[in-house]
Amino acid sequence: MSEDHISTGIALELTVQDLVWRGRGLARLDSGRVVLIDPGVFPGEKVRVQVTKVKPDYLEAKWSEIVVPHPKRRPHPCPLADRCGGCRFGWLPHRQQLELKTEVVKNELHRALSPTIGSDLPPVQAESSPKKWRYRWRGQMHVNQGQPCMMSLRGGDPLPCPDCLLLARPLSLQVAQLCAGMEDGRISLAASPKTQRAARAGDPVLLDLPLSAYGLDIQVPADVFFQANWAGNQALVDFVCSHIDSAWKVADLYAGAGNFALALGQGGNRVLAMENDSRAVQVGEDNARRLGFDHVRFVRRNLARESARRRLQQEEVQAVIVDPPRTGAGKKLAQTLDLSSLHRMIWVSCDVVNTCRDLKPFLTRGWKISRIKIYDLFPQTWHVETVFILDRA
């Protein structure tokens, strides 16, 4: 078929050459034109796809059939996998999932940062999740007529889902009860890995989140963010804290309720936790007060504002942790962190593309990436958490 006749809805048969960011498959037409295929296909597979968008330089497509499968492809454990779309990597064993995700991160780092720093990147390490299924202690469900559901990948009515295989068993067992009587729509649910008590967003309940290595619990309501994969989060916290000298003054930026700040406080660090969400700041303050951590202070700040930079200058912080939302930190943070006192930055990224954009100003100002480590906090999906350790060159 001539490319001149390709339009939305046209069916094609293609071979997946690689995976790119967001888990999409990359294939090419005979002309070399790129086709990006929705997640759920893997390198080497021959697939039938339907074109969904025609762009000047590439096409987008959704797959409809696996003609020649990846040698490790297996039946998906979830009966809703074809329709839900939440676990698009679940057709592969976890070892292959992590290998592919690591390669995607490496390729993106090379593409985005090589023009700035050449080949001066450390090896990318990767750590598997302690649990591959049943790891989520918080999540969202869609309520339809009082029943827990997932939204359909292809649109249409919500899919009844009495048991999502990503939810920790104690939370999954309480989902139906939590959804009963609720109005139709999306709700947030969470449970404590310690007590297994579950709650909805808005319930007047505090959930205990144990940081076992530090001998403390963080208490949060269900509507305040915490890492869903709590076992994996504890490994992440250990890694971050191990790269901060106990004598340093630390700023924890986008601190939330204190995932890193409170762990560092237990080790004796003086910590300034900065967060723009007033609810999270209040929860962090309550935890610091309950734990007797006078040396851990939570303040509400928009990190793009000059007031944030002035406060960090006053504190003379020597290390910062930057854990921004998926959209990244934005270009103004480079000005905020233009601090002579700063020795080390630890960047915790849930979107490598946006993080590479945010890191470039630092890499041209004498900072060097000394370590990169992936934490697979989201098995069965394309998502990963990537930690960058940056030091002054």
C-alpha cells in the first residue's frame, strides 16, 4: 500500500523493532516512517494494527492481533487484560519486563542527554520489586451502580472488577465494601500495610505506613499521596538516605507527607521539607510533631517562586532531594537550586523524559550524574521510578 493512501482506520501488519518511552512499540513502514503502537507489544513480534493517528513524521496505531508472539509471551493472569489496559506488560515474565524497561530508560537517557554530556553517563542499575503482583496499597476504582469497576481501554461501559490483581490482598478484599453505596465515578482507596485497615479518600481515618528500617510509622489519610508499592518504596528510601551524609542539612522538595524527610529525621539530619499541597504539609507537620522531630520542618512553598530560593539560601542546605510529579520540576527549579552551599542532588523520577529536560541546565553548570538506579515499583506496567545522584564535577 502506498503511504499516500494511509489514513486512520487502515489495517497494517508490522514487526515491532523496539520499545520506546511509555511502553509503546516502535515499527517502521518500508519507507522507514515510524509507527508507534499502543503498549502490549514487544520487540520481534509481528502484529496487526489499526492506524489511529496520521502525523507528518509518524503514525500512531493500536494493535488488534499478535501474529508472531515474543518467545516469552504467556497468557495474561488477569481475565480483563485485553479490555482494561492497566497491566500491559503482564504478558511477559517479570525478568523480561524489567530488562525491557531498563533498556527503554537507557535509550531515552542516551537520546536526551548525549548531546549535552556525550557518553559521560554511569551504568544504569535496576532493582526488582519485592512483589510482582498484589503490591499496591493504594489505587483508584471506578464505581458503577455501587460496584467496583475499571474503565475500558476501548471506551464504553465500565468493566466490573471485583478483584484487581495489582491491589494488595487486604485492600482488594475490602474494595466491594468501600465502593458500596458510593455515587458513580472514580474514587481513591488505600490500606495500611501494617494494620490492613482500608479507607476511602475523605474518610476520617489515618493509615499507618511503616518504615521498618527506621523504626517509625508515617500516618496518612487515604487522600494524601504515598507510594503504592510500599515494600518497594522502603528500598527506594534506603537508597536515597544512604547517599546523604548524616551531618548535612537537607531540603526535601515536593516532600509530600515526608516519605524521605521523616526517614532522614530519624537519622538525625536537619531537614526542610517543601511542598505546595497544604494538605500534605499539614500531615507532614503532624507526623514530625508526633515523632518529636523538631529538626524536621514542613513549609508550604511553590518551588518556582523566588521565595523558595531565598529560604533555601537562608538554610544553607548541602543536599536536596527532588521528587516531582510526572510533569517534572520545570525550568525555574534550576534557578531555585542555584545555591553555592549545595554538594549533592538526588532526583527521584517517575518520568525520565521530563527529568532529562529538567537536568540539562545543571549538567551544563558543572554538575555530573554519578549514579543511576531504576526501581521497578510498578510491575506489569511500563512505569518505573528512576533515581539520579548528581554531584558537583
